[in-house]
Amino acid sequence: WRPHRSGANCAGAKAESSIDSRTSKPIPPASPKLTLDSVTTNSATFSIGIREGFKYTVKSESGEAQILGNKESGYKVEVTGLKPGIKTNIVATITDSYGQVTSSEPLYFSAELPAKPSKPEFIVGKLSTTRVKFKYEKLANLDYELTVSEGEVSDIRGSVTVSGLAPNTKITASLKVTDEFGQSTTSDDLVLKSAIPELPAIPTLYLVKTSSDSITLRFTPRAGMKFLAKVSYGSATITDGLLVVSALKPASKVDVTFIMLDSFGQNKFSVTSYTTAPAPKKATKTSI
């Protein structure tokens, strides 16, 4: 009977071995491989190797990820709805027929930043003696930093007035624009001058006295103005509203150029001709 018992034990061992072979699982599948192909400001595309008989899923930390394509054209993973410049990651998972799951290590990436803001440009407006005006286009979602070298600055939606200036004052303005990602661009410098005041009318010359060797003229001086005179011959002096032309010849014509200058170098002038008096007659002796 011992052999009989031995035979029963052999049969049981075979049965146990057969059960083990049916219930044991293979090694879990290797993790999927992702390769970044391209990115835009709000999306990214990856290549992924797909093997038949396995289930694949992808998950992105931000945005929405999905597997696209087919066996013939190849498979891609597309992630949409990303925020520019923000770092995120994607994980791919493979599941075999036994329910065994293997995930890839997180692959970190960032969507591209948009282009930097374009360089701001100024449009010059009215210039007066005490203020200057210019403007620029002010866009939403951008921060603007205006720098002006002189004066009191008012900026209303890109319409700028710089006031409190003296005439002929030079100012320099620049504008820095920054987007929500910290990218900035600065304009070229804008250089302007406040206007120069317009010259008043030149005073009228009035003849006071004419002699055989000189001419005396009178005028009303204007505050802040300088007065000069040039003559066709002889010499001219100006003192307290009097213009005297001397060293002239009797009964001769002289051209007087009267010049008014302001502190900015502007000038006006007038040209007038005068004639000196004849030479006085000499007394003649008479005899009785």
C-alpha cells in the first residue's frame, strides 16, 4: 500500500503545480516613455510609445491631456489649456491585462512665454511756453511706468501733460511697459522743449533832432529785450531809449538798422533812412 499512497502524493503535487502556473502573473510592464516634441504658449505635444494589448492613460498637473493618433500614423499626447511660463508635469500610466499598473516619472515642462511687449511709441502734441503734451497707446493687462525729467506730470489713460515749465525747457521722457510675466520693453527717449515766447512788435523810432553831423532818435524800450543799432556809416549808441547816430556828414543819407533781441536769440529789426541837416552857413563880413 505504500506505493499506492506514493502515487496519490504525486498526483496532488502535479495538481498544485498546475494551479500555480495558471494563477501567477507576469512581470509588470515597463513604464511608458514620453518625449517632448513642441510647446506653444498654451499647449504641448509629446511622443509616446504604445504597445498592443495594454491600456494607456496620461495625466497633466495642469491643463488637459489626451492621447491622439493611431498605429499607422503614430501616437501623440496633446496637453492643452496651459498657462504660459508656468512649470507643470505630465505622467503616463500603462496597465496590463492583469491590472498591473506602472507609471512614468513626472516629466516637467513649461509652456512658452508670449512675445515681449512691443516698444512703446510717443505722439507729440501741443507745445506751449509752460507745458508740453504727448500721448501713447495704453493697453489692458500691461503695466506702464512713465519717467519724465522735468515738470509736473499728468497721465490720463496715456494722454500726458507736463506743466510748470519755463520757456525753452528741455525735458526727456521714457516709458517702460511690463506684461504679467515680468517681461518688459522700454521706449526710445522722447526729447522735447517747451515753446519760446513770440516776440512782440519792435518799437517805433521817432525822430527827435537832426543836425549836420548827427541824428537823435527816440523809442520806448520793452522789458526783457536788448536793443542794438547798425548804421551804414558813422557810429551809433543807445542809452535809455535814445538812439544817437554821430560822426556824420552834412546833408548826407544814413541807413539805420534797429534790432531787438530776446534772451532766446530771437530778433526783429527795422531799417530806416535819415538825412543830416546841411552844414551851417558861414557868416560873411560886410563893409560900410
